[in-house]
Amino acid sequence: MSDQLRSIPRKLDSAQRAAALGGADLEELSVPLDRAGGPTPNLTILDSLMISARNRQLGGEWPDRAASDRWLAPRTHYALRMFRGEAAERGVWQWVAMRYPWYVEWRWSDRENAVANDRWWGPIHKQAFARLWWGAEIFRDGADYRPVERAFVFQDLPNSYLHRPVVRCRSLALAIVERFGESSSPTAKQVNGLARVLNLATVGSPPEVETGYQNDDLDTYNAWVAEDFAPPAVWNDLPAGPPASDTTTESKAGGDRVVRRGWSYAGLG
């Protein structure tokens, strides 16, 4: 199998997946990721991460399957360095899932040992690897992945927010994590209720009005994506992500105001 990131641009049905996982050549089903102005991402470091994840899973180091998300999400983002446009392609994530089928089947099989199709090919809040990568991209505070870990403590949070345009404003996304971090066990009603209200409340006045119209330092991010880097000797320590300039103290304070207002509108306490 290729060590360069590829894409399977059409949705495979269950029979096609079974054939591919049974030994059919994935090279024939896939195409190289076309990155203008730079080399295609190499999978060597992601391979190293997934070997460590497999060892942790076999060693029973996660109390349940969902607990693996908060460990894997930041490390997947660190290991697989992509631009958002590349990460928006479903075919890329289908190819990644087919490279590590053991994870998809372990994490997402139901009582009948079946895996829903959207865990192989689905939107970013459903697909097995896309939700990890996008969760880290959206909820990181610049290079700090700790909010990502907190976001994945509550499964309703990534499930309800990752696909919503409102959380593309990182300061607002961080404020959401902070809001639910104040509770030891937020309810699904609270998580989903706030998501619904924020969608409505930001239609006429986007959150950037209060957080400021700041963007990531794209030159720094591009350099982070393109730099040569080696996997850590062990994956225990939380790595550092790419710097971002949009999460200033003032910006995060604006995000907090929007979330608190939405919380009040939703009547959540």
C-alpha cells in the first residue's frame, strides 16, 4: 500500500469494501492527493501513531471505545498535516479508513458487529477519522490541543457541532468547550439546545462581530504542514499543533459572550 496519502473519490458499497479489505488493490480504486506547490503527505507518522493506538487498544488502556477519541484526535491532527480544503474531501478519509480498518471496526461496530456506512464515507461529524482530525482543527487553541481533549469527553459535543459552520470561528468553539467544561456531565438537551440556538442567533450577526475578524497565520500554518518532522519516540505526551493568531484574550472573551447569550436564549439555566 502506498505511503503517500491518496483518495478514493467515489463511495464504496459494502461489497466493494469487503473486496478491497480482502486483498483487492486499493491503488486501482484510489488516486493520489493532488497538492499544488508541495509534496503529498506521507503516512509514515500516522502509521506510527496507529500502531501505538493498536497496542493501547489491545492492552486495554482505554476504559471504553469512546475514550480513545480524546487520545487520538489531537495526535491524528498532528500526524496527518493537511490543509482544510484537502481535509474536506470525503474520498481522502475513506482511503485512510481503508488503511486502518481495524480501528473503524473496533470503534464503530454495533452489537451485530456491523459498521454504519457513514463511518467509512460520511460527513465530518460521522466519518471515523474525519471527526478526529476536524475535531482537533476546530477545537484547538492555536498549538494547544488540551481543549480538543475536553471537547471529546462529551460525545454529544463533537457529534452536534463539528458540521456546523458556526464553529469555524475558533474563539466561539473554544467558548463552547469552556461552557460544557463547567459541568461534569452536560446533558444531550443542553448540548443540542445550545447548538440549535447558536445557529439561529448568529444568522444575522456572525460571531466574528464580537470575536474580531482574525484569521490563522496562514504562512505559519503552511510551514507547519510542509515541514519535515519525525514521530515521537512514544506517543504518550500531548504534541503541539500549529500556532494560530485568532484566539487572543479579547477574541475568546467575545466568543464567551456569544455562548452565554445563547445559553440564556435556550433557557438552559
